[in-house]
Amino acid sequence: MGGQHRSTQRHGGKVVDIEEAKLRQRLREIAAEHIRWGRRMAHRLLRREGW
């Protein structure tokens, strides 16, 4: 098909900064504690916590 090797078409991994990783971890904790909550309630709680 083209003259370009397949390995040149792959995407590199995303580098997640530390604050975003902490936020994602907190979201997972909220989801585990409050299984029935949706994203809006989780968002409200995060805003109250200062995120």
C-alpha cells in the first residue's frame, strides 16, 4: 500500500501530568464510594473540595 512502514503510524502514549493523575484517582474513589452518583454529583463534590 504506501511506502511508509507501519511503525511510523502508531501514536505515542500520552503523558498525564501529576495534577490530572490525582484528579482521576479522586474521581475513581468517589465512583467507588458513591456508585449511584452520576458525573454531575461527582463534579459538585470535586468543586466543593477545591478541584
